[in-house]
Amino acid sequence: MSYQPLTTPYYSSRRQSGWNRNQNTVAFASSIKLGPISHTILIALMVTIIGLVYLTQATMTTSYDYEAQKFDNQIAELETKNADLKVDNARLTALEKVQSSNVAKNMTTPVSTEYAR
């Protein structure tokens, strides 16, 4: 029996390049072939999936913006209430200071009061 080398284009190109250590000597050839329509559909699906991921991320940042805006509104409302309470506190403490002042203590009550009609 004589040895007959294979003459396929793949085998001869692999044989010419030489084999090195730790390299595969067998190439996998898929039996499934995709046409141009299948490639177009696969690319459209990948673009759609990437678009959905992008929309999900954009929606998440928008929801964080709504939460931040809600907190900003609460802070503004509490600052307004704080300012109102400061005004009320100043008014009430001023009344107490006037009543306890020396001028108010030296005042006398009138004997009679009359009102104009």
C-alpha cells in the first residue's frame, strides 16, 4: 500500500503553513449555511436588542430624575414652612418682649373708654 497525500485545498494550505505545537490540526466546517435574508434578519434582531437595552438604561435614568425632582419639591416645601415658622416665631417673641418691656409696665389702664359712633 502506498501513501497518497490528500489534495484538498484546505489540507494543502494547512500543510504548507506547517503545524506548530498546541495548535488545532482540525478545522470545524458547519453544515448549516445562512443566506443573505437570514443574515439580514439576524442583524435586525441584534440592532433591536441593542436598542431595547439602550431604552432600558435611558428609562432608568429618567426615573432617577423623577425621584430627584420629587425630593427637590419636598425640600422647597419644607424650606417655605421653615420660613413661615421663623416669621411666626419672630412675631410671637416680639409681642412677649413688648409686654415685658419697661415702657409697657409703666403704662396705666384708662378709667373709661368711649367709642365714636
